[in-house]
Amino acid sequence: MAKLKLQEEVLHALEINDKLPFSEQQRKLVSAIKSGQSTWLATDPTDPHVWAIASTLIHKLKSSYEDVARALILVVDKERADLYAEAFELLGKHTDLRVWTAYTGPQLLKQKEDIYFGADVVIATPQRLNDLLNIEGFNSASVQTCVLDNSKALLRVGTNGYTQRIADSIPYKQRICISEGRCKATRTYMERFAFPYEKHVFESEDLA
């Protein structure tokens, strides 16, 4: 299998954290994010997807830049946000990228201060990010890549309104969605906010 085309520092971090080799699904994510192409990975979201997304965004962003977020990752809950944060921490030790999480629990104004005054990557639940938008605590104008980790859950009733508002607030740039292939809400989202896009369908066991 061909070597992953990522920074040597990222590859080394993946190796020492026992995250190699990448599966075909992970390689599709790497290729999609690097290309800038909007992509729907039609499969159930799993932990290996987190490592593929984090490693590629580190490779793509390289270093901190100004005070605005260039990548946004929307997640279902605190546990998923913390997993992403851990992946960025372990794989990005050689960079000065600023990665912040936002979810219900910690003080909203503290999260606003962290994110608004310097963030390259923001990992957030839709409801908390909307809270930040309401108090001008998140500048969405420079987001280049938006990842919906488990878009089926993020677009269901009760959360969909928050997710749609976020989509309306960020530039018409790259969207990456991970969700099983029969998710009508994901298809509608991609057709509205990410057309044209590529779709790659996998069975769950393909990640093994």
C-alpha cells in the first residue's frame, strides 16, 4: 500500500501512537480533505475517522494563522469532542495550531474568550456553537473546512436547526459528512450546502 502523503512529523506521531496503517476509509478522508472536495463518507462514524481527520487537518493547516478558525468540526457530545482534541494534541505537537472545544458544561464566556481571540480548529456541539454565535463568540468568516461527524445525529429533529444555522453562517466551502448511506437528511444537507460533492459508500466492516 502506498505511503500516506502527510507531513513526516504527522506520520511519525501516527506511528508512535499505533494508528497506522490507515484503512481504505481513512485514506478516502485524507484524500478528500487535502483536495478541498466536499465529500460524504457513507458509513457509521468510528474512532479511526477521528484520527484520519485530525492528521489531515494538521497537515493542511500547518501552523497558526491570524485569530480566526479555518476548520470546524461538529460533534454530537463532549466525549466525541474530547476524542478529537486528544488526537490533535497527540499528532500536532510539532505545530502551534490552536485547537479549542466547545460544549455545554464549561463556562460559555471562557469558551468565547478562548475561541474568539485565537483558534485554528474548533470542535463543538451545534447547540454550544450557536450559543457562541449569539454572543458574537465565534467568527465563522474564515472557515474553509466544516466536518459533520455523524451528520445523521446532527441533522435530526432537535439539533437540525442549530446545524442548519451554522451552515448558513459559514462560507460556501468544503463540507465533509460522515453518516450511513441511507440518511436523507445528510443528502439534503450536501445538496444544499456542498454541491457538487463526492459520495463514497462503505460497509462498517470495511474499516477493519
